[in-house]
Amino acid sequence: MPLLEVVQTRHLSASIRLTDTTATQVDQYAAFIHASADEVVEQALAYVFSKDRDFQEFLKSPNAQRITPTLRVRRAATNDAAEPPAKKPAIGVQSSVQTPAVVAGSKA
């Protein structure tokens, strides 16, 4: 029996829009905990979702399965090639209109 269990997850690339203040704080929090901005967003959302009791009840309802997706997910290449690492901005926050983030999904 192996001593370690490695859980493989599939990551999706998606674009989200953040205010300048929020984007700066994501970068600052990432520096504070020595993590990437993607990990901060992923863990913050997972934390909120797990703590929101009303949301947990909503997930049990049929309405949760009938949502209209609004997250702009970038589709991967059809050959399932690994995604190249994202380029990091030289200093601070990216000045583009959209700030990229990664949202993890379960492996199908």
C-alpha cells in the first residue's frame, strides 16, 4: 500500500474581471502566504462556498443543476496537451481589462 495518495485535479483556465483594488489585494495576499494568485482565488472561493450554508442548501436543489454558465472558460486543445505556464506580470497587477485566473474542476 502506498504511503502517499496523490489526488490529480484538472485545472481550467478562465477569465474574470476584478477591480484594481481586489486584484492588488490578491497579489498582496499571494505574496503574504507565498502562493500564486491562482491559488489564492481557488482557496478563497472554496472557503466561501464551504462556509455559506444557504449556498450549500441551494446546491442540493434542482435549480443548482439548471444554471446558465457565465464564467468565460478557455477551452483546451483537443489533444489534451498540457497548458504552458502563464506569464507573470513584471511588477504588481496586470493592466489589462481582464485578469486571468484558474478555477479547478474535478477530473472527469
